[in-house]
Amino acid sequence: MKFFSIFALMGFMALVMSFDPGATAKGDKYGYRDTLPEPFATTSVRNNSKVIGWPKDMTPVAPPGFTVSRFADNLSDPRWIYVGDNGDVFVSEPRGSKNIVLLRDNDKDGVAETRHVFLSGLNRPFGMLIIGNKFYVANTDGVLEYPYEQGATSISGEGKKIINLPAGGYNNHWTRNIITNAQKNKIYISVGSGSNVGENGMDNEIRRANILEANLDGSNEIVYASGLRNPIGMDWAPGTQTLWTAVNERDGLGDDLVPDYITSVKPGGFYGWPYSYFGKHEDPRRKGERPDLVEKTIVPDVDVGSHTAALGLVFYTKKSFPEKYRQGVFIGQHGSWNRSELSGYKVLFVPFKNGKPSGKPEDFLTGFIADAGKSEVYGRPVCTALLADGSLLVSDDSGKTIWRVQYKK
């Protein structure tokens, strides 16, 4: 009995620690857990949230001093946001209209007065990018390039496909994001895995679970980093040349495995998928297959909670928010489906200093969960983006809304 009790207590303590996305462990201050529960410590469950929509007089909740308002609503499924240099707000709607919508707040009152179908006839569009007179769209099956003129309200005609990508994927791994670097001479494309843990064979995962780098015309493609199960949001840490990404980790190992994370991305780095997770924790479903890759796995920087579906990622480079938020990162968490209790469904903030995390993840925008006991939610946050005035936009695809968070001095 004593033998059983000791091991039961050890398992319980590991589970308790795993519930806190900012839980500290030996050797780390900002969210890394070097003690994780054992695989299958709890049963893997399906617990899909039920979206009930936002009541007219309700909004998400931000910290004191901030106000939250509707920048745009009654959209199809606003998934990703790209803000042009002239303030135009482009929104991809990959699962509904399959369009890219252009929003404009001409009088700068925090509400988009006009909207236009900027591009249509797309194949699950997600990431968008403007470089000079080119508009790039990351469809699920490839990157398209269109001629672009600043101020235009639409683009007609077919784009030029400059990169073919493996299409579709496991449980929303069809998303393809795209960004550029400071020099604007490269593009970076995130491509999620086609499976949960390589169960369809690794021959089906070529160029997947990667961040790809290519020239602006699609040439000289290389794998910038690999073993990233489903990287989505990407941004450069201010004052550095270091790329960061938000990654959705694997399902099926229990409530509190595996932690989603944000991490700096090392060129040529390997981050574990599918053979290991969160460092050298070997996945029992791939045990013994690639000890060489397990050994070289890089430990991610910040644990943001298991099954939280961390998607959006943007560094705060403006000045209208209080000092503590400057240079830090905002993370949109779409929320869990593979956990007995809902997790995520909020926007997290992680403070940074000198290009590195300087504090634990903390809740920033909450209130998306309506009734946890019934698994009911008002909406699901996705992308985080910045306007020129320093306010934060948050897309809510299930709530069909883009929220604007502003600080009132």
C-alpha cells in the first residue's frame, strides 16, 4: 500500500504542476516544465466546445485600463489578419467565403466603416503579405503572387503560383502562414504536419511540420526549421534577427500532454515531432525509431498550456500600451478539443526584455468561455495583429468578429 501511495502521489503532483501554463520547474523561470505527467496518465477525450455566439452587449475582458470594442463583425470566419502600411486591414476567411476581405477605418474611430471582397476564388487562404507591388497569399496548396497597388479595393484575375505546398492536413493543419524578414528578400512559410504523430507514414510528411524559407519568387527553397508539428503565428523578436513561432503540439496522450509552446526558431533546428516532445521526452507511439533525432531535439522556450491551440503571435512594437507590454508577445489561443476541461480560449501575454522572455505567461484577453461545465463558448480567438495607433486586433473566427483592444490613459 505504501509503495502504491508514493507513486500515486508522484503522479498527482505531476498532474497538478501541468495545469499551470506558467508553472516553473528546476532550472527555468518562464513556463518550461522539466517534470511532465506520464503519457496516458489520463484518458484522451474529445471535448469539442459549442459556440453560442456573443450577446450584443458583451465583449471579451481585458485588464483594467483597457477597452474592448468591435472593429468589425458579421464576418464569415475571420481567421487571419494582415495590416498594410497604409492601415488597410486584410482578413482571410478560409472556411466560409474562402475570400480575403479588405476593411478600412477611414475616420480612425476604431470601427471599420467599409469592407470589400479583395480576393476571391481561393483555396483555404490563410497568411497574407505585401512586399512592394506584390500581394502574396498562402493557400493550403501553395503560395500565390498577385500584382498589388496600394489603395486598391480588389484584385481580379488569377495569381501566379510561386510555391506548391502539400495540401490539407490533420485537424486544421491546412493553415499556411507567410511572413518576410527585415530585408524583405526572403519569405517564410509555416506548414503543419499531415497527421497527429506520423501515423500515415513519414513519406506523407515531406516538407511538412516545417518552416520553409524561399526567395521572393519561390526559388531556392530550404527547410528553415523542422520537427514543428503545427507552427502558425510567426514574428521577429524586436531588436533581434530571431524568428519566433507558436506551435500546436500532438494529441492523444492525455489531458496534460503535450504542452503547446512558443519558441525562438534556430535555423536548421529540430524540435522533436513526431519522435519526441518538449525536448527529449520520447513519444511512446514512435519509441525507438529515431534516437538520433530525439537526441538533437531543441527544448522550446515557453510552455503555453496543453491543447490550447496557440495560433496568433505578434510582438508589441508600438507605444500606446503601458511599458510592461512593450516588446512582449501576444498569443491567440483558439482553445482545446482534446481535453476533459476546456483550456485556451483566450489571448496570453508573455513579457520580453532584450529579445528574450522575462516573465511568466499571463492572461490578457479572456471571457470567451460562456459555461465551462457545458463546454459553451462565445467565440474563439485566433490572430493577434497591431494597428498603427498601437491598438491590438484579435480575430474571433467562431464569433465572426474582429475585436479591438485599446488602452485608455
